Amino acid sequence: MNRSFPPSLAALALVFAANPAFAVEAPKPKAPEMPPFEVAQPYPNTWYGRFGPTNCSWIDMGDGVLVIDTGATAADAKNLKAEIARTTKNKPIKWIAMTHLHSDSNDGFTTFFPTDATIFVNARATGAIAGSIAQGKAKAPHVIGISDHIALVAGKQVFEIGVPAGNAHTAFDLYVFDASTRTVFAGDLVTTDRCPMLSDPDCDIKGWLAILERFDALGARGLVPTRGNPTGNAVPEIEKTRRYLTSMLAFLVEKKKQNAPEARVSGELAAEQLADYCPRELSALNALSVYRRLLSDGTTRPGSAAARPAAK
């Protein structure tokens, strides 16, 4: 894949003004307003954009559109739908894939109702999705729960939609891989130039590392994350995530064998830096979130989401 991705999407810059005590308060400079969305087109039939806090993507499959993630709010989802209609000349949305169920990535889901689209989710998320659908009064879409991976074929386009064998970033992760461009739409499994977040109560580092191996096996070159800027050079970003997770797991397993108290774990980790793009304080929070469920063999006890029954 020789095509390079377009320039990075713009990031919001927050401006803080400090005033001395008892001084007359000067007018505070306004923070730059973030546009409601930004869109780029890396390939003739593929678009991605930042809608609110998250990246969403869509692919023109010929007779319909595949959408990957739906935005954080109803407003984000409405903007996304409008951009899909504009860029694809009003082609119908036939498929929606949800990379995970965190609200900042997919709370816009029900804004797509009513829909005839087929919804792809991690099989363990079908119960949660069924609950969301049941709360609405719209026509229920067709939901397919993925337990391993499937091929979505439309004309000459082939996509792999797959999930980790167990928990990874969450209990409900899912990825989409475009075989023609070798681009992986990775959700939060790889976040470019951003520290991986391990604070989800169902995060499992071993499972996360295993799905990164799947990206290697697929030969992923392009990467569209939910957080951070998409890139045409996925390999170093995947490797950075792997190094951080591997280092974190080794550190925590050693402390677990020592039966170290949490204060010691966070204190020692705050003095280190496992990755130059991960603030020490954030790594300490990540560590405690995992350490409380970690067993000495490096596996983690199931969290709340893993115990939820799936819809039948």
C-alpha cells in the first residue's frame, strides 16, 4: 500500500488562564472552538472523520455503505449520517460495525434507527445491544454477534470482521480489516500516540496482546483507531502498544508474586515510565485497575461485563 493517509485531523487546544489572588480578573481568552466534525478520504471509496471525541469510518461497498462506529452523541451521529449521505450520494447504510460499546464511541447508535442495516458486534455484546434496541420503538435491525471472525464480501471488496478470543481492551472488542487496502479499523485496541487505557473493568492484557498478533498476521499497514490520528504506517503503532502492554504485565505479575500492596505498586510505577507517550500518573492508574483483578499467572478475574448473559 503506497497511498499515504491525509494530514492528521485537527486536535482541540485548551487554553488556561491563571490570575493572581485578589487581582482584577482580566478577560479570559476563548478556547478555540472545535468544529463538530472533520472528514478525510484516504481511498476512493473510504472515509473517516472525527465526530465529537471519536473517529468514525464508512466505506462505499457498491450498493450500500458499511459504517464503523456511530459517534458519542445523537448530534455526532446526525452529523455522521449527513456526511455519509453527502459523500456516497445517498447510498443506503447496509452494515454497521461497532468496535466496542464505550459511550464515547457508540452512544449515537440508536440515532440510526429505524434501519434495515445489519449490525455486527462482539457476540458477548448482543445482550447489551438487544437492550438498547428494546428501549426504542423503531423497527429492530438484524444483529449478528461475532464469536471469532467472518468475511463480509460485497462485489470485489472483502472485509474481515473479527473479535478477540476473550477480553482485551473491553469484553466487547471488535475490529474490521479491509483486505484491499490492508487497513485495520481497530477501535481502542491501538490508539496512535495515546496511552492505551486499561481502566475498563473487563480489560485483560493477555487477550489484548493476542489480538495484536492477529493484526500482525493480517499484515495490517493502515490503521484507523477510535482515538488518535489514522495512519498509513500501522506497524510501529501496533508495536508501541505491544511494548507498553508487555512491560505493564511483567511489572504487575512480579508485584503480584511479591503480594505487594497497591500503594507500593502505584508508587513504584509512578517513578518509572513504561512508554514515552504514557504519563506516569496515567500508567499508575492503569496498573491499579488491572492489579486488583490480576492473578499470579498473568490472567485476570472476569469483570462485570463478562458475566452478563448474551441474548438468545
